[in-house]
Amino acid sequence: MIWLTWRQFRTQILVVAGVLAALAVVLIVTGPHLVSLSDAYLKSCHTDRDCGSTTNPVMGTDGKLESGLSDVLLIVPALIGIFWGAPLIARELETGTYRLGWTQSITRRRWLAVKLGVVGLASVVVAGLMSLMLTWWASPIDTANANRFGVAVFSLRDITPLGYAAFAFALGVTAGVLVRRTLPAMAGTLVVFVAARVAEATWVRPHLMSPVRATFPITTGNGIGFSLTPDGLQVMTNPPNIPNAWAITSEVVNNAGQSPTAAFMKSACPSLANGAQAGPAGGGVRHVRVPGNGPGPQAFQDCVTKVAAKYHEVVTYQPARRFWAFQGIETAIFVVLALLLAGFCFWWVRHRLS
């Protein structure tokens, strides 16, 4: 049974190697086209000095392939935990074949170390190769999007997939050791892994480093807008476009840190605050609609000018230069968790497994 298990693993490795090879061929064939397309666009737009007003054509090229590759890499760590980690020990505990290994002069520590070392290393290598290929292939698209902190980019590029794969594998092994049944261990691995990823991205990653705080003048180019609420006219803004930065919060305040009052907004923007140009948007909020002709656009511009004279936009964000620091910290977190789980497995097998 032990020999069959390793034979099955070798077969799976060959299948995965074949898939990676086929994927590499596809990316090698299509990747240079993206690079040449992006280089030609950048050369042209720099010559015409209109890079800020035009769209890089790579953003609409091979979109389905990029989406498919991202989806695959997104689930690969979970699949590693489910199909390589969870059954690795659970199958032998479930069938009782682990006792055969222990009667052949193989210590428990060596028995577990070989399994964790070989399969764990293969797991990290597979995730690393896929991440390397996707990072290389999508680099022209990522450069054009300038959003390296985006969820669809940060978690699927460079080194973070290695940490996810190591954690998923160790988690699967731990579930198998504790549950001692393959299918429940696989299900538990999936649930805990997804919960850990969501918790890290939602509650941990935003607090890894203190954000930078910066002020920006209010202009129509900042995506400023207005909404009518039960409390009066309110200002709405989008964070300014900071390439490859991670905007966290954005607010409009004066030098004292105070937001525009309803009285000020009514005085500065009477034609908008009276509700004549407002339409319902649900939830008690009415978004101001500015007609395309007549006095609407001028009233909107006058309102922006008066607000900008006394208020500014304050943005907290993570600058682009911290991308690799965040990558390293997040990867280290999951690697440490994987090592802790592996250590727990060694302790459990040695002291609690009979």
C-alpha cells in the first residue's frame, strides 16, 4: 500500500509536469506578442505625448487567457492541500498501513520527515513555477494596469503563491493527522485554507505596515461627486490615481481636519443642495444628476471650485515601493504557519499516535 501511494504520487508529478510544460509552451508563444505590443504603444504614445489619455492595447489582449491562468493559480494551493496534503498521512492512518513502516526499522520522525520533505517540496516548486510563468507573461499587462496591490495581482504573482502552497500542504497534513480519515480531512483543509486566506487579506494585510498619509487638491479630475442625504449635500471623492499604490482611505477635510458641514455645502452649492437636480439612489441617498446642457455643468464646476477653496482630499495609502516588503511579509507569515503545523505534526505522531 505504501509503494502504491508513492507510485501514485510519482504519476501525479508526471501529469503536473506535463501540464506545466504545455502551459509554458502557450505562454512562450503568446508572451512576446504582448511585450512587442506594449513596447510599440509606449514608443508611440511617448512620441505623441498622450500616454495619459490613451489605453495600452495589451489591456484588451488575451484577456481570457489571463483570466484562466489567474483562476488556475488561485486554486492550485488549495488543490495541493486537498489532494497532496490531506491524504498523505490520513490514508495510511485510515488503512493502518503506517504500522508496517514502523516495523521496518523506520522511526516515526524519519517516516514523517520523508513524506513532508518530498511532497512538500514538490508542492512549493509547482506553485512557484506557475507563479513565475504567470508573472513573466502578464508583466506587460500589469505594467499597463499599474495596480500591483490589487487582489487579482498581489496574490497571484511573484512569491506569495509559494507561501500559500506551503501552508495549504502543511494544513492538509495536519488535518489528516488529526482526523485520520481522508475525505473529512480534505473537506476541512479546504474550509480552513479559504478562511485563512480571506482573514489574512481582509484583516491582516492592511495592517502589516502603517500607511502613508498625503493631501491632494480637489479637482474634477479626482472623480469628485455629490450626493443628497437626510443630513444635506455631501461630497464624494475617489482616491487619486497613484500608480501601483494601494489606496486605503480617502476623505475631504479642511486644515482643521473637519469635513464640509451641511450648512457650508448648502451655501456653496445652492443649486445642487436644493434637490431640484437629484434623483433617488436608494438607502436615503440621492445622487446629484447634472444635465448635459443648460446651467447644470457650470453649477457643478462652481460648487467644486468653492469646496476646493477651503477643503482638500486626504488619502492614506501604501506606496508602490512597499510592494516587495508586503510580498515578503505575507509569504513569511504563511511559511511560518506551515512550519508550525509541520512541527505540530511531528509532535502528534511521536507522542499521540499509536
